Amino acid sequence: MRTAAAGRTQDATRRRGAVVAALMMAMALAALDSTIVSTAVPQIVGDLGGFSVFSWLFSGYLLAVTVTLPVYGKLSDTFGRKPVLIAGASVFLLGSLLCALAWNMGALIAFRIVQGLGGGALQGTVQTLAADLYPLKERPKIQAKLSTVWAVSAVAGPGLGGVLAAYADWRWIFLVNLPIGAVALWLVVRHLHEPDRESGPRPRVDWAGALAVFTCGGVLLTALVQGGVAWPWLSAPSLALFGTGLALVAVVVAVERRAAEPIIPGWVWRRRTIAAVNLALGALGLLMVAPAVFLPTYAQAVLGLAPVAAGFVLSVWTLSWPVSAALSQHVYRRIGFRDTAILGIGLAALLLLAFPFLPYPGSPWQPALVMLLLGGALGLFQLPLIVGVQSTVGWAERGTTTASVLFCRQTGQTIGASVFGAVANGVLASRLGGSGGLDAVTRGLDAGTTPEATRRAIADAVHAVYLGASCAAALAFLVLLFVAPRKFPVLKD
């Protein structure tokens, strides 16, 4: 009897290890795809043309991922994680193959959107399965592994993309996904066995709600992504998109109220814990834009670093983030999920606020040190919230809850890119004299020589962005302090 029980335990452990490996590979696909394309843009544009619309290679993918997260979350609660993960990974790999076969920029953008439609399933379902596979006591281990995957991808993605584009062909950036994804799919099909669910009435899928959510999210996010870039904020296209998006919000509310099994159920926002985590991680997405988007330009134009060295200044936060996340369990087991997250975001707010007070032009180690500490603070903030909120719901609600958290973080990043881009452009225009000054910034960066007045203006613009990011961190702090319950209502495993 003991031998048989030990054998079953070993078999279950082996299966779980194989599934975790598959989840890490799937997460690597989603994480790499956000960074690996960036360094190959010159080669892609040189081959396919379409320089005026190449930004949609990123925007289209981001939009598709974001608007599908709530849909996949609900589907995974309804039909199980395995079929949703298999379907999403298959769509992602199909999109990757089509991207490699693209014949012009329009086709490549369309196929990137197909990739994003699968990428939403990868991101949401992987995070949900991580909570399903491990009890509360062990969840920090798998979350730390997934955080490490993101960190390695953030550092390795641009370099790998550049190498493939320079020494092979940019199409290999997408073809490399196929063998990795195939192995991940095989491991999931073979080793992931979800428990049998109780028989009952056939699940009803809220397809009308899914279409409404997808359309509404797509319109509003397009307005945010393209506003101030493709057209002015107060122009007719911008106002038309925002007006249409607001009208569609009313449609979503009406459809979801009538649905028997809504895609975005009302309890996601009625429960204090989930609502507070959604808002706090939305603010996290907002503040992450400051370093991720603007620090490399600051490092090159103000500090005079080469692109590789500038990338290192940014990448140091990906070293401290997963380490801090892995160690956060020792803190939240003593003081709780909420107070640990408050400690982390409070430190992050102070670090973001300190950035504008760095000496000008300063030494590279100074912003690098700020980023190293910021990564540690955000690891202490994010992981306790994700582990905590997943532990307050049962299996049947975990997919929807996880998707809502990720959706809010992604939406925060989209809003942050638009808002902080407008802030930076406004500061630069005021310091350098309108759009002509902005053109001078572009020419200086392209030539690798930035005049002193332009360096000062860029430093002021980035400082303004970091001040805005510190305000976002303060907002998250207040949300956790006044909205989140002091003790999360954790369910027994």
C-alpha cells in the first residue's frame, strides 16, 4: 500500500513538473514577443516598407492581448484551463507562422493581431494554472519562476531579436516560436489532467458579452494608443473613437446585466479585495511606463551612453524584481498581503520621487541604483497581491479573477503610454519651442549627438514623467490603505 501510494505521489510530482515546464515555456513565448520584435524593426521596414504604420506591430498585438483577457478568463472557468490554453497556444503559433510568411506590412500587422488573440490566453491561463497547481504555501515558488521568465525575456529579447535579424532573417523571430510552442503544447496535452467536474446543465457562453467587451476594449484602447500620435487628442477621429467607446461601455453593461453567465461578472468589482487589487495593479501598469519607455532615451541623450549600456541601466530592475518577489512570502506571512504590498508601493513611490533629484547629468550608476531598488520594491508589491487575490476565490472564479487583474494592469500600461507621452512631449515643446524642437530631439538622437539645451529638455521631460509615476504609486498606496481589507479573506486549499 505504501509503495503504491509513494508511486502515485512521485507520478503526480513528475506530471506537475512537466506542466510547470510547459507553463514557463508558454510564458516565455508571450514575454519574448513583447520585446524581441523591437530591435528588428529596421530590417522589417526595409524588407516590407510601411514605416508610417509600423507602430501597429506593437499596438495591434497589445490591443488583442488586452481585450481578450476577460474572455479567456471566463472561458477557463467554464470549460477548464486545459482546452483554453491549448486553443490559445494554437492560435498564437498559427499567428507566428503567418507573421513569418507576411508579404507586406499590412499583412504582418494583421497576423500580429492574430498572435495577440492567442497571447491573451497564454498570459491569463498560465497565471491561473499556477495557482491551481500549488497550494497557497507553495505559490510564491511558481510565481517567482514566472517572474524570472519575464525578467530573462526582458533582458534577452531585444538582443535575440537583433541577432536573428542581423545574422539570419527577421522572419526567424516568429519561426523560433514554433518548436518552443510545440513542446509546450505536447507537455500540456500529455501531463495536464484537471479534476473531473460535477455533471450539470450545459454551460452557457455569453458570446454577445464577449463580442461587446472585445469591441468596446478595442475602440477605447485604439483611441488611447493613437491619440496624440496618429492624430491630435481633440481631433475628430479621437473624439469619435472616445464617444463610440463610451457608448459601447453602456452596451457592455446592458448586455452583461442580462447574461446568465456574464464575461465580466459584477462581483469582480463588488468584492473589496478584488476591486482594490484591480485598481492597484492598474496603477502599477501606469507607473511602469516611466522607466520602461523613457529611461533608455534618458540614458542615451542625457548620460551619453551607448544603446547597450542604456539597456543595462533599465534591465537591472529585472534582476531585483523576481528575487524580491520570491522573498516576499517571508514578509506577507508575518504582516499580511495588504501591508506587504503597501510597504512595497510606498518604497516605490519614494524611489520614483527621488529620480528627478538625481544630479545632472550624473553618473550611470545613480539611475541604475534607483532601478535596482525599484525592482525590489515592485516585487514586494505585485506578487503578494496576485497570490493573495487568487487565494480569495475558488477554482470556478479564479480564471475570471486573474484575468481581471491582468486586464487592469495592461490597461494601465496603455493609459500610461498615452498620458506620459503627452506629458513628455509637452515639456519638450515648452523647453525647445514647439514641434520644431521635437524634430530637433529626433535628429539629435538619430545622429548620436545631443546639444546641451536638448539634453536639459529631455532630462526635464523624463523628470516630469517620473513625478507622474510617483503619483500613480501614491494612488495605489491610497487604494490599498482605504479600499483593500486589512486581512484578505483567504479560502482554505
